[in-house]
Amino acid sequence: MNKQQDYQVRRSQRAKRARIVVTADRVEVVVPLRMPEKQIQQFMRAKQDWIESAKNKVQLHVDNITSFAPQSYQQDAMIPYQGEQYKLDIKASAEKKITITFDRSFTAFVPENDIKTLTAMELSTQIRLALIIWMGQAAVKQAVQTTDKYAPLYQLVSRSITIKTQKSRWGSCGIHNDINLNWLLILAPAEVFEYV
């Protein structure tokens, strides 16, 4: 970490020129192996306004993501799904694990024993994890429907569809027609899901 400026320098054999990477927790400059330190400092000074702008955009993005999901998964929490917000209803159940259903609102069927023994925070975490699993399954169903709809139009057949947690991509398609999608797409409107 550079002490005068708040950035890390990473030297790379593959880098042809200097570039800056701004994330929520750091600023990194990737430079060719032989780039002199003085030239790096000049480059960073010249890009200072751009760096500040990028840091602000990243922070805004982080704030938006944080405010999008509920702080706690409790009764009547609003859950994002397909571009809308839906209420969460929590009901005691004889089941051994939490199950989620959706019909114009989310219902979390929680084992009675969990309701009695877990703290509010532990219960919230368990419901959140169950919702993530449910959302991943919903994303698979929607991906299959969307692929079935568009594959004939483009004369393509997907070999596999995989739903993942990805930090920087919404989706990708490999050379063998393997489709990878970010499960967070299920939170977006259906048109956005189809577009990706």
C-alpha cells in the first residue's frame, strides 16, 4: 500500500500500460513490470479526479445493494423478487427444515423447535439462507424457460445451465454453450433476466 496515496501497486507481466481498478475496499494500479515508480505516481496524480469519481460510484452501488435487501428477515420484511418487493410471512411448521413458498408473498415455514430455540438474529440468518436456496432454484426454472423460448430462434442448444454467485458478471456463455448465470438476476424484472 502506498503511504502518501491510498492505493496498491501491482506489477504484471501481461500489463502493456497502467490501469486502475477501484473496488469497495481499495484502489489498485496495475502496471507493467518495468514501469518506474515516479511514472506510476504521475499517472495516479493525473487520474485523481477520475479515481474520486469512481470511488463515489462504487460507494453508491454498495449503498444501493445494502438498502435493497432487508436488514433482518423477520415477519413482514420486504423481499425483492423479479423487480418487485414482496412481504415475508413466517409460520411455525412440523417440518425438520425451513421451507419457502411463494404466492404473491413469501412464506417461510420454520420448524417449531427453531422458533423456540433460535435467537431472532439466528432465525433471520436461517431464513435468509433458505430464501437464497429458493431463489437459486427459481433462477434455474426461469433460465430453462427463457432458454427454451430463445434457443430455437437463434438455432442454439445449451449444454448446461449453471446458477452461481458471481461478483462481477450477470451471465456468460462458454464456447460449448454452457450458460452461467448469477442467481441475483432473479431479483431483477423478468425482462432483465431475459436480456442477460
